[in-house]
Amino acid sequence: MIAFEAVSHRYGAVEALREVSLEVPSGALCVLLGESGSGKSTLLRTVNRLVEPSAGRVTLQGRDVAAIDPQALRRGIGYVIQSVGLFPHRSVAENVATVPRLLGWDRARIEARVDALLAMVGLEPRAYRDRPPATLSGGQAQRVGLARALAADPPVLLMDEPFSALDPGTRRELQAALRRIHAETGKTILLVTHDVEEALALASRVAVMAGGRLVAEGVPAEVFGPGAPDVVRRMVRAGALAFHRLAALDAAAAAAPGPAPGAPLLPAGARLSDALLLMLEHGTGCLALEGDPPRHLTVAGLLGHSAP
Amino acid sequence: MPSPHCPAGRLAGAPALAPLALAAILAPLLLGWISVAPNRLVSPRAASLPGSAPVLAALVLFHLSGLVLLLAAWRPRPFWLAEAAAIGAVLALAATVGLGTAAALPAGSTVARAAPAAGAWLGLLLLALALAAAAVVRGGTPALPLLGALLGLAALGAAGVFDSLSLAREMAGRAADLRGAIAGHLGLSLASLLLALLVAVPLSALAFVRPRLEGAFLAIASGIQVVPSIALFGLLIAPLAALATAFPALRAMGLGGIGPAPAVIGIAAYLVLPLAGGILSGLRVAPDDLLEAARGQGLSPRGVLLGVRLPLGAGVMLGALRLASVQAVGLSTLAALVGGGGLGTLVFQGIGQLATDLILLGVFPILALSLAVDAGLALLARRVAP
Ligand SMILES: Nc1ncnc2c1ncn2[C@@H]1O[C@H](COP(=O)(O)OP(=O)(O)OP(=O)(O)O)[C@@H](O)[C@H]1O
Ligand SMILES: [Mg+2]
């Protein structure tokens, strides 16, 4: 668990953080959402002590990070940034092996780990291991960045706008990869973004920041509910808040038992926003859900479930 | 230096090559190949080239190489053709002159002197320029091919081709002096370079951690750069002499107002700025986000320096070292003015006696040394930071 206790930080005259208190439960994928300059990166960087808060404290599993040697602390926390920052003079494999090497693992263990990680992030180890970073596309580079952060199997992952520089298709691919890795490994992930759709696609919890303060925190459906703070309303297109809320809700929860012969099929794991779009596309008010036992979803069910 | 495959380099070198080649071929024909004087006191006069078989063979080779060079200027494929042709032309020209003087000198005369005429000198100079232009077209440094040409000339000299030239006679008479001067010159260059490094490394490290000091350091170093070198040596004479008088132990160690000490200190003072500037910019090559990623992975400050900053900055730092080394070799020539020895001794003696051969005897090794240093460090840089 990561806990921020009344954390404040100033850069000279700029108050970047004002008494932020937040708890990120173990195993959560918490998205820090906020407009540019709201202090998201600063808050994230207090966890691995790249920023030392001017006041307040940050604890990891109950231990004050200020009491841990910064290098040892960072080797136990994965860190991914928007610009990736792969070492240009090292191969992909050497980049991924950075932390295991610092930790003094033996060669065979490092090699096996590198290959397993490359496979985990969707890169064929034999094809990518020896490539120099300069030959990778942006998406491939960020996959390597993710593998590097996961190398020593840290329980906590910090990600600062990891997918913001990628095109929408690649971004969705990497989001899916991250969701899968989160589900498989159960790591505690703190991810910064200013993209509402990304937050909804990934978050198990959302924390919204504005002007250095935490203005909302909770599960996505709550934060995007009618009581959403002004910042959140500003960040989604006018009037689209209700639709974004649908993206935070699972379609399965709104379904009713029984088959719907001839109705369009909604894939398993879809959100209510996907269901609504499918209804609009087919001009029908009823969908069949993929899976067993047979279930179906109606407009009334959708509205009933999405009502706050 | 233009980077490999730099299109600007191609444009810069190619148009110069053809006129240079043409002028190099015409110069000896119009201005003469060799000059001969009956003794050292009479100024030499242009003489015609004797028509012996070896001379004619060398002459034919020269014109063939010149033609190939012209062709290569027009269509630079393969990329090494122009440089090979220019080196061939240099060697053939030198051989023509060497063999020609051997045939032109009266047999058995020890006082008669022969030298290349203005046309031959001009031809050599133009060919060297053509070589440099061709290197630019290739996108590389001219140091290596120039060094190749010099080595070829040395081989011809070792084979005795230039024995009749007054320069070779001068060299034979002063072989011991020359060896001593070369060793002294190397010692001066190396000592100044080491002294400069000894100052520049801590200075740039300090400026790196305290950026506010950088301005002050650079101001001082560039202030020194403005003082003419001879004036700086002169300025050092008085305080060093005073030091040596005050502390006889220092004098015993070889420190004094004149001699190598002021020269080494003065030369080092000039090298500090390029070295410190290069080290400092080398340390700053690594971009901020990369450094942040490195720290975020848990690299220690030492690990960031050794694992990120130095490998990424090595190319820039070696470039500065290369520049400073070449400067050290050149500046060491001036050490002779304060009694510091080195090849400058021959050059300035030659100037004093109006003896061109003696000047050249000093100048050629200086040229070869700086080319060798430049080429060596360029190769190293390419290996370390491709
Ligand atoms: N190193 C720094 N020196 C001075 N001010 C800084 C520094 N880093 C951040 N700031 C300021 O602190 C405030 C918060 O910055 P921060 O980088 O945390 O914002 P952010 O929410 O991550 O923004 P973005 O989405 O643009 O990355 C901003 O006003 C910024 O200008
Ligand atoms: Mg940020």
C-alpha cells in the first residue's frame, strides 16, 4: 500500500502539492488524473524520492520512504516515463537487465528473466534482444520501458504518462497489455494521465488533482458520477460525462438472465459504453451477451444500472 | 569535421577537386621542377629536367595519376579513387624531383645543391589540398590519407630517391639533432597536454557541479586565449625565474625562467579552454529525461556518471582531446623561442640563417606528428563513439 500523508511540495514560489493525502491499496491500479501543471508528476515522484516533499510523508507498506536509501528504494519500484529514456548505447536486453544487474543477479538468471519479460510485454525475445533502442518504434520502445520497469519484479510500478506519446491504436494495445500484466501480477500501479478515456480503460481507482490538491478519489463510476468535480467536467467534452461514466461500468452487471435470439452479440468483458454504441450501430434496444448461461441486456437495463 | 555521408560535405569538396588537380598538374610544367645551385652561397636557379629513363618513368606516372585524379573529380566512384590518385601523384612528383636532381647534379660535386623548384613545391601543395578536398567528398578526415602520403615519401627517402636533394643532405648532417628535436617536441607536447588535463579535468568537474563557476572559469580561460602565445611565454619568464631563485630546489628540478618549463606552462594554458569546454559539453550530452530514467531505475550518482554521462559524452570529449593534442604539437614549435627545445629549434635556426632546408627539416616532422596525432585520435573516437 502506498500512503501519502499531507504531502506538500514547493518549487521556489510554485506550490506544486498542497497537503495531498491519498491511500493506494495494494494491488490497485490507481490513475492520477488532472490537467497540465496540477502536480501529478510531482506527487508520483515523491514515491521514489526523485522529489523530496517539503512537508508531509509518503509510506510504502507502512515504511516511511524517507528512511529508505534512495537507490535501494528505486530498485524496488518500477518507473516508466513518457519519453521512455532507454539507454541508447545499450541493447534492448541490456536495458531490460539494468536493475537485475544493479542487484547483482547472475547471468543465467538475468538472461532468462529478460526473455520472459520481453515475451510478457509482447516482443519476440529472439528478434528484439540485441536490437539497439534507436531501431525501435515508439510503441516497441515503451514496451521495452515497461519490461525494464518490471525486471526485478517490484511490487510497485510508477508510470508517468507512459502512453501519451503513442498513436491511438498503439496506445490501446499497450493499455491492454498493461491491464493483462496488472491482472496477472497483482502489482500496485500508480499511473499518471490527463486522458480521461485512458483513466476509464485502466483504473481500478481514480484520483483527480487540480492546482496541487486532491479534489476527488474513488472507484471510476463514483468519480465520474453526478457529483464529479468541475475539473473532471472540464476534462470531458461538455455533456459527455454520463457517457464516460458508462465506460466505467461493466455491461454484465446490468444484464438480465435469458437468451435474446437474433440480437447482436456483445463480447465478454465489454463496458456499458460499448453496449450503447452497439445498440446505436444496429438500431436495436436488445443485446445478447457472450458466454454461458445466456443473458441479455436491454436499454431499460442499461439506463437502470447507469442511473446514479 | 563533416560527419560521414554528410551531403553538405559532398557539395563543399567536389567542385574544388577538379581545378586543384588541373593546377597541380600544370604547376611544375609552367614553373619548373628542379633548381640547382653550384654551392650554398649562390641562390639556386631553375634547371631543366634531365631525360634519363627513371625520370621519364616517374614523369609518366605523375601524369597518369593526375589524369585519374581529374577523372575521379568528375565522377567520384569508387569513393577512394580520388585520394589514391592524389597520393600516387604526390609520390610520382616527388620521385620525379628526386631522380631528376640526382641526374642534374654534376657528378662528384659535394658543394653543388639541388632543390625542388617553385613549380614542384606548388604542385605538392595543390595535391595536398586536393587530397583534403577528396577526403571531404568521402565525408572523412584528410589526416589519414595525408599521413599515408607522408609515409610513402618517407619510404622513397629511405630508398635513397631524395639523396641528392639539399634537404636530404641537411638531414644526413643533422640526424642526431633531428632525433633529439623530435623527442623533445614529443616530450613538450605530451607534458603540456598532461598538465592541461590535470587542470581541465578538476576544473570542468567543479564547473559541472557548480554551474555558477562556469562563467568565471571560461572567462579566465578565454582571456588567456587572447594573449599571443609568445607574449605569454615572455610573461612567464620573470615569475618563473624569480621562483627558481627563491627556491633552489625548484631550479634543481629544471624549473626556470627559460627552458621547457615556461613553454610547457604556457602551452598548457592554451589547451585548458578547449579541453575543459569539451569535457563540460561531453558531460552534458545525456538528455535530462534519460538521466531521470537512469536515476529512477536506481543508478547511483556514480553509476549515472560512469554508465550514462561518460559513454554518451565520450565522442565530444575525445574530439576536444584531439583538437588540444594537435594544438599542443603545433604550439610546441614556439618553445624554441624560450629555449625549450623541440623541432622549433631547427625552424628558428633555419629562419635565422635563411636556410630553407633547415626550416623544412623542422616543419615536415611537425606536420607528420600533428597528422599522426589527429588521425590516431580520430580512429580512437570512431571506435569508442561510433
Ligand atoms: N523542477 C521544477 N522546478 C520548478 N517548478 C516545477 C518543476 N517541476 C514542476 N514544476 C511546477 O510544479 C507544478 C506541477 O508540475 P507537475 O510536473 O507535477 O505537473 P503535472 O500535473 O505532471 O503536469 P503535466 O501534465 O503537464 O505533466 C507546475 O506548476 C510546474 O510548473
Ligand atoms: Mg507530468
